[in-house]
Amino acid sequence: MSAGPGTPGDDLFDGAGVRRAPGSRHRRDRGFGPALGLSVLGAVLPGTAFLAAGRRVLGAVTLVVFLLLVGGGVWLATGGRRAALRAAVDTDRLLWIVGSVALLALLWVVVIVAGYRMLLPRRPSRGQHVVGALVVTLLVVAVVAPAVLVGRLAATQRDLIAGVFDDDGRSATVEDTPDPFGDQERVNVLLLGGDGGEGRDGVRTDTVIVASIATETGETTLFSLPRNLEDLPFPADSPLAAIYPDGFESGNESESLLNAVYRNGPADHPDVLGPTDDPGADFLKLGVGEALGLDIDYYVLVNLDGFSSLVDALGGITVNVNYFVPVGGDPGTGSLPDAYIAPGPDQELDGATALAFARGRFGLTDYDRMDRQRCTIDAIIAAADPVTLLRSYQDLAATTQDIVRTDIPRSALDDFVDLGFLVKDAGVRSVVFDPSLISPAYPDYDLMRQIVQQSIAPADVPVDAPGDDAPAEGTPAGTPAAPSTSAAPPAPSGGPAADVSDACAYDPVRAQEALAQGQPPTRGG
């Protein structure tokens, strides 16, 4: 039985006596334009379309959930960045992110369509139907497209983490422990630049750098070793010490240098260290660690053969050039370079030119190249801004999987995320073992260990000089201390460490001197 005309209950029934939902009269009295506008608002602020249609409980719940999600996103972008990065290096969480993004996008689409249908006038014209369908379609695309992008980025990131970091990898120098850092005061990572590629026999590690990071403060010191370092020692408790009692040897002198250890050590003595996925890296971790008096925890190898692709994916890098840097050329045969990179500030380099900048050695020293390689790393970090990473992330991820190898397990990535936040806010210093400190052909490893300890020790902690009773870090217990040396004076307090950016700054005086002398000769004339 329906209420009669003019009765208070008349607004709850239609002409056939069928009860309508509260608020539906407002929907039918509202014009098409306002309904379309409220639908757009409901897409931007989910829940408002339901509220306008009279569905107050549904609208309130939807709006509250949306605001909570927005609040969570703001927190992740500010105070929760550490949690966000931890999720970004966890393959299980990344899989959940992909599924959650897809579900949220689907629910958002349902909210848009349902809100529009609730607000649509009772008898819209054909033209209004077409316009409404077009607007709703655009709103759906505006929601789905970013969701697809986020899902693809998360899936790409998951493939990258799974492809580079392996929890099931075999290593002769990494202990399988649930707490990788434990109570360590420092984490030491060996950074290697491999020169493998087409036309090259195996991989030579022309770049050898140890990053020693304080776990409490994030203060980092980089120790750069020359590629032509000789007689690399090994720990007394390692099987390599018995094989190389006088330091690394592999035939002639050029095959016994530091940059040949990665290739020649495992080739001469396969399986000497037991099961391992990268015996060359284990050789170097043990040898470099003994040379510096440090326990090397992990290594990261970047093969320069794919380096140019990485730079191109970033859109190039910007560096300061203080002298003519050769492009190509062979110092061994005297074959001249094809061209030179001219001196100048803020030089923009593409991938091929950046590779030449990092590699060029004709007419220069290994130490010049070591400086430029550190500057190249700095330039890559500077080029990797958030917009560039988002735009080129899939190319970057694919390139990274091709050129990076490491024994850092996935289980340690959470700890490295925490450490990364400390490193970002702390200083980075660098020690280059050039001829002003050591002779690569006759290295004084006792002095090198002393320099390392002085460089990483807090200012108020005295460091034992060679000959004191306490052995250097990384020296096996019970090993007598090495006798003191008079070949060079002890390094000053704090060691010879300098800010890593100093070598990368533009030097106008040196650059003008190089320009005044003119470009050196090239192969073409």
C-alpha cells in the first residue's frame, strides 16, 4: 500500500508504488552535468560519489579506507622510506606488492563505475550515455595505467633482486648466517671492475677497490689498489698461502699482477678453495683482505663490457675533465688513440664515451685512470635521480643483471638498506695506494696495513705501528707482528684519506695548461 499524494512518505516510493532507496530522489532530480562532475570527484576521492548518491555508510567506509591508504603512502615516502626500501629488496614482499596493486586498481575501477551508475539520471539521452561512457573510460584508464606501471616496476625489481642476489649461492668466503653483520664494527666490500668482453681472454680486474663501512655511523673509506700490484699475499690459514708462500705468481710478471689474479688463480689451481660459484672473486677477497689487514665480507663485480649500456640507460653522465683523456689506443703496441675527450667542466658523456673516460690509459698512468673510475661511479650515482630511474628502470634492471655479479645473499639486503641510510648521511673518504705511498712492484704490505688501520680508526683511538705486539685486523691469531720498516715514515694520524670528491672537481688551471699544450696526436692525424 503506497502513501497518498502529498503524504510525508511520498518521497520513498515511485509511481508504481515500489520503495526507493533513501536519497534516490536527489539522484533523479540531479542533472546529467552535476552527476558527471560528482563521478569525476568520486574517482579522484573515492567514496564521495557514494555519499552524493545517498549511500552514506558505503561512502564513508570507502573514503576512510582511501584516506588511510593515502596516509600510508605519504608515510612510506617520508618517515617510512626505510620500510619501503626493505620491501623493494624482498622478493616475497614484491610479489605481494604486485598482487595488492592489481587488487586495489580493480576495486578503484569498481568504485568509479558503481558511483557513476548511482548518480546517473533515470532517463539519460543517447548522447549523455555516450559522453558518460567516454568519461568513465578515461577515469578507468587514469587509474589502471599507473597501476600497471607500478606492477611492472615491482615485477622488474623482483626479477632483478632474484637474478643478482642468490641465497643458495656457493662461496668459499661467505659464512651462511641469519645475522650477516652480527656485532661487526665494519663491513668490508670488495668492488671489482672486470675488463672482460669480446676479443678479450677472460676477465682482468683492472679496478680493485675495498669499501670499508662503519656499521654504527656509516662512515666509509675507499681503498684503491693499483692493477699492477705484485706478490699479493694470502692468509696463513688459507690453502693459498702454501701454494703462494711468496705471494701470487702465475708464469711471467704480467700474468702475476693483481689484475690477473681473478683469471689466473682458478685456472692454475681449480677447486683449491672448494665449492664456489666464483673462485676468482674468492681468490681476490682472501688476497686483498690479507694485503690490507681486513676481513673482506662480500664482493661486487661490474663487467665493463656492459658499462656503456648502463650509462646510456641513464641518459648519459656528467663529469669534469681536467686533461685530454684518450679514446682507445694501446700503450703496449704504441697504437695511437682514435680521439681524445677534451678538458672542460660538466662534460656530458654517452655510454661509449663514458667507457673511454673510465678506461683510457694511453699516455697516462694507472692512477689517473683509478681517479677517473671513482669519478665515473660518482657521476652514475648523480645521474640516477628518481625520474630517470622510473623512466628507464626496465632497461637499467636488464643491463644490471647482465653486468653485475656478487656473493651478497638476499638475506643480507635488509642490513644493507639500513647501512645505506647511514652511508648517505656520513662522509666518504678515499685512499689511493699510488707511488707516493707504496711501490707496486715491491709493495710494503706491513705499511699498507698500518695506513688502513690509521685511516679507519677513530681519531681518539691510538693505532699500533708495525712491530707492536697487536697484529693488524685480519691477521690470524698467533701470527707474530711484522718488524717495523724504515722504508717510509708512518702515515699521519687519520692516514692519507681524502674526500672522494676532490679528485672529481674541475681544476681550471690544469685544464687550461692542457688546452694550451694542444691535443696529443691521434691515429687519424
